[in-house]
Amino acid sequence: MNDLQLDIDIEGEIKLLKKDLNAVILAHYYQESEIQDLADFVGDSLELARKARSTDADVIVFAGVHFMAETAKILNPDKLVLLPDLDAGCSLADSCPAPLFKAFRERHPDHVAITYINCTAEVKALSDIICTSSNAEKIINQIPEDKPVLFSPDRNLGKYLMKKTGRKMLLWDGSCIVHETFSERKIIDLKVQYPDAKIIAHPECEDALLSHAEFVGSTSKLLSFILSDNSSRYIVATEPGIIHQMEKIAPQKAFIAAPPDKNCNCNECPFMRLNTMEKLYLCMRDRKPEIILSEDIIKRALRPIERMLEMS
């Protein structure tokens, strides 16, 4: 990519490029607020997958992480799918390499492999059904009780789902670096400081933290909850990018980002934050980095994604 001109109106140029390319900009809730406000659609992984499947745009610009852009490409193999920074990966996806997952499956051939969408296209292609934190419980409840289940790669989400569904599952030992960094002690301190605040958390958090939460749900469900709930203050235990949307839809309420264990900004996803307005502009201007997948991977990964969408 060429260097960016210092005097350029980035937002204006992105809007012009979007029109010229017939592009749609899809953004995850964990993106920086400027990108969220510019996007055509902001959502969680399930909502973004649905939007990617239904779009009539010629170009999909994905302001998220690599596995999300791959999902858009799998659903739209003939479209140009761009990701502002190819290094925007995911610790959960990294924790589950395809060769090791393949061996895991082969050791348990009688199990149904339900795999969290936070994984690579290669792992999706080795799975039976993909799920998100929004629909995982619903999907698991549709599997016959006599059929054993492999759940990968997030052990924390898997443990939470075992409690919710009453199903014993064999779990892959992966986790999200962001959701594991929240400090239980500091959250309790915040609760003492703000006794009227409700703790709301994403199910990727560890058990100990979830035990303090008044509500646990996916990013979209957290948003729905704060709209319907009558509290005026919340301690939010997920990536703090979601707070921008919370403040937009409920400006009369207060939201406190759950603090990490160390004195750092470790509660922010380092991969999500690799995408910037400048990189968004450059990827649209240069039509790269492009997500490229083999026909075989697309064909095999599409089946479990389609099953997820049907079962949702």
C-alpha cells in the first residue's frame, strides 16, 4: 500500500470509494467507534454472517478480524472481500490449528463437531456445524441427546453452554485473550463502588467472573438487555468497543468497562484494533488485502455454516 496523504478527507474518500465500488462496509461491535459510525452495518458474528450472505454489493469490506472476512468470502465466493489488515487475527482461531483439530476429530469419529465461528476456514471445513455465542445454545439443543458433541475451540464458552443445556461435551482447550484478562477482584471492587450497577458479561469470560454477572450473553444480546432492563448503570465484561453502541442506543445510562488484571489496555482486542480508518481507506483504494480461499475449502466450509444459519 502507498503512503496516505496527510491532508486527505478520509471519511469523505471512503464514502466515494464505497459508491464507486458498489461496496458494503460490515463492522463488528469491537471496532473503533469511527469505523462503527461509518459502516453500513454493525453487528455480532451471527448478524454479520447473515448480512454477508444477503448483500447485493459487489465488494464486501470487512472491518473485523480474519475469520469473519473468511466467512464472508465462503458465503460470497464470487465477490471481492477485503480486510483492512490481514494481521487482524484471533487468539481463539490461533489456539485451534487445523491439523491438530483434524486429529482431534479422528480420535472421536462418533461425535458431532460443533465449532464456534471464531476459527479458521480450514477448521470450519472440518466441522459439522458452526455456531456463534448468539445461537450455540439453540443449536446444541437440537442435537439428539444420545449423540456426543465436540465443542471447539473456546473452553469457557463450552463450559457455560454445558451448564445452560445440561449436555456433557468434549471441549477443545482454547480461550480468548481479551475475555480471560478481566480481573475478578477489580470487578468486585467496582461493584462495591457502584452497588447499583449490574455486571453483564460475554460467555467467553472465565467461570469465576461469570458467577458475578447478572446477565450473560453475546454482544447483540448484551445490547438488547441494556435496552429492556431498568437499571441505569452497568459494568460491561467484554471488549469495550461495544460500549460505543450502548451509549448510542441508551445515552441516559452509564457503562463502565470491566478492568483487566494488569494496569494496561489488555481489555481491548489487539487484533480488532489493528483496523483503522486509514487502513480502511487504503484497502478500498487499492482493492487489497483480499481474502483468497481455495474452491475446496469454500465448498467444505460452506456446509457447516449453512447448517448454522438453517438451525438458527
